[in-house]
Amino acid sequence: MTRSPGTPLPPPKARRRLREAASLTQAQLADRMGVTRATVRTWESGRTTPRGRKREAYAALLKTLAEEESAAAKPAPVPVVVAVRTGPGSPAEDTETLVLPAKAPPAEERQERRPEPLPEPVALTPAQAFDALYEFGTPALVRQAFLLTGRRELARESVERAFQTAWENWPEVARDPDPVGWVRAVAYEYALSPWQRFRPRHRHPEPPPADPGDRTLLNTLLRLPPRHRRTLLLYDGVGLDLPETAAETEASTPATANRLLNARRAMAGRLPELADPEVLHRRLAEVASNERLRAAKPPTVRVGSERRARFWTRAAIAFTAALIGTTALALRTAPTHYEPPVSPGETVRGVPPKVAPGALSDEELELRQKLRDQMQDGPERLTPRLE
């Protein structure tokens, strides 16, 4: 059984343009649709699309806004701006600007006039697109990583390492609907890695925030378990909705909701003034904005990524060459035929033990002396003699 296609929707940019043309905010549109403001923001950014009845209602509302916009569009006279100076030689600040209404062009000219074509988008190189993404997302991601770990250098290193990974997988990141979210997930994973505690830098604490309120909030946030801290930061800090938070944390929606409730309960138990989510969101933004967090330039990150890729490539080639050399040496020195192992010795029974020689008799002594006196070799032994 095949499913029928859903109601078509305009592109994300057109959705936002129609809402702004109707002078509606995201909160007002969310109230009319019966959803949250974060959901409307994801619809207009293209990260998610409504389904089912929400999709039909959203398409009908956008169609109504488009009809109202087309009905309200009328040709208006183009104003003429005339700059008049108050006196000769007067500076630019003394210039007065007069706006004069211009006459509407004749109907024939309006019919002949054609709308000018929009300029074609400029194609960016991969390096230019990466630099633009880095400059756009780095400040916010470094502040989020600082709230997640409480360490400035670790936050900077996490974001830079995440962007290095993004540059290594740039075709995949460039096609992703939310490239900043892709980088954010990698940065969070690196920052919350349990191996960070074994680094020498982790043993030396960094100076806390100067403001006592910020210091208390950061300490309370860092006391939460890492999963609860990450869920709270994504939902109340970044502003993602519950399904998006669950997808980024790789958990189910009920589990994410339980983590969020437990984190909010723990924060409100230690800081009652943060029971309101809006106040918590504002305080998190203030704590992150009060810190001076730095980051490297985009070319530095790209060069570092390329150097790391070359290093691991050369290491893999060297390991492969060493493995091939070891295998060749083993084949060269290995025996070419089978040699049976030597069987272990066995004890032979029934053989009398060797007896040490005792004292010689007189005859044996005489024979030994005779042998010593006579010559053992030489031509004299071959000469016959008379007895």
C-alpha cells in the first residue's frame, strides 16, 4: 500500500516571507497553528516539515497569506528624493532631504515594463562556504560548549575539532539541512568525552566567572549529569523542540522529556528563581555572553584539519608498509620443509653403572711402563731386529 503525497508547501524562505508580509510573529503563527514557536522556526528554516493535519492546515494558512499579499499589491508611485543644501559650501550634515511623490507611469509603460531578473546566486568554493559557516556558527557554539563544560580552552578546542571534522567530511556537511547542528553534535560529543578527565589540563581548574550569580549558575549547571546538562542546554538554551533534542542526543522522546524535567527540577531546587524556562534561557545567554571566549581563524582550522588528515594518512601508510615488511621477512625466514621434533630422552634400565678404575696390578704397571718406553711411531718400528 502506497501513501498519497502530502499537500505541497512553498519553500522555507517563502514561508517566512509570507509570515513577515502579514506582520505576524513566529509566536502569533504558532498560536494559530497550535504548536510551539520553536516548531515554527524549524519549519521556516527547512530543518523539519509538518505532516498530516498540521501540514494541511499550514498549507491552507500560507495560501491565505499569499492571496492577501497579492490582493494588497498595487502599483504605487515611485517617490523622488531630492537633496537640497541650506547654503553654499554647507557640510553634508546640513543637507535637507525632500521626498516628492512622482506621477504614476502611463498604463502603456506599465504594461511594457517587465520585472528585472534577479541576479544569479554566486557559487562559492568549498573553502569560502566553510569559512562562512565557521564565522557564522563559531561564537554561539563556543559559548554553548563553555556552558556544557565550564572550561574555556576545552570549549574552544571542541568547536575547532568539530569544524576540522566537518572540513574532512565537507560534502556530507554541505548537503546537510542543518550544518550548524551537525557541527554542534560533534562538538558536544568531544566536549563530554570521558577521556577528557585523563588529560593533564583537566587537573588544573580554570578561574570561575567574576560575577557571583554567574558562578553559582555555572556550578549548579555543572553538577547535573552530562546527559541532563546537554538536554537542558539544547532545549532551554539553544531553543530546539523536544523531537529535535531527542534526535540530537540519540534518545527517545520520552527519555528526553524525563531528562529535561529532572534537570529543570534540579536547577529550580538550588536556584528557585530559575523555575521559569524563559528566565533560565535568559540567564544562560547572559552567563555565556559575559565570558571572553576566543577562537582561531577559519584558515587556521582548515590547515589544521588538512595537516591532521595528512598525518593519519602517512601513519596508515607507514603501518601498512611495516606490516608488509614483517610478513615478507617471516616468509623469507620460515622453514621450507617439515622437521620432526626431537623426541625427549628416556631412562634405560638394566645397564650396570660405570665403575671407576681401581689400583693397577703389577702386570698392568709393567705393561704401561713398556708402552711408555717404546717408540710409538717412526721408521725404527719397521726395522726388523734379532731377538
